[in-house]
Amino acid sequence: SDGKWEGEIDAHIRDFLRTAQELFPNTSSYRDSVKAFIKNLDPSPLSLPDSIREQQAKAWIPLLGYFNNVAHRAVTTEEEFRARLDELENLLLTGLARTPSADFSAIDAILSEDEQHA
């Protein structure tokens, strides 16, 4: 009724639906939904620029399509599946476990060079 369920619902399903609503808020486009999903997965308190989220969405959408197709019995090879799985893992790792320490090491090296040449 008016877009809301009024019947009985299992507590586990209710919790899942609440969490899903937080991860996938109502947005105007599929791409916006993907960007919101990626933003909600990011553990950092600082938000990435929208241009980076756009790049992540561009990478995520074809992977989502591929795995949805495979889940619905699309023909694929083991080699292609493993390659797409690697892409997905890399996308998740870079989005979920950013490592600023690598960036700090590069910055320290640049500063060290400047100090040596000063």
C-alpha cells in the first residue's frame, strides 16, 4: 500500500531490508544507485571526489552485469570468470581497504629529495 508492505514480515528479513535500504537508497538512476552503494562501502570518513566514484561505477556496472548473467546461466569460460573475479576483487580491495600509507611513503620520499637538494 503506497509502496510500503503492511503484512507480517520475519525479523531477519526486516533487518536485511533496512540494511539494503541504507546501502541502496532511492536514487534517480542506476548509475547513481551504484555510486551510492560504493560510497556506503567506503570505510573512510572522508568522501572521495565524485569523479573517482564515477570511475568506480564505470568499472562496477559491467562486472555486475557479467555476474548477474552468469548467475542466470550465461555461458562463460573459466578463464573469463577468473579474470572478472580478479577485477571485482581489485575493485573491492581498492574501495574497501584504501592504504594511505603507500601514498604517505611516496610523499615522504619526495620531501626527502627536496631536503637533500636544499
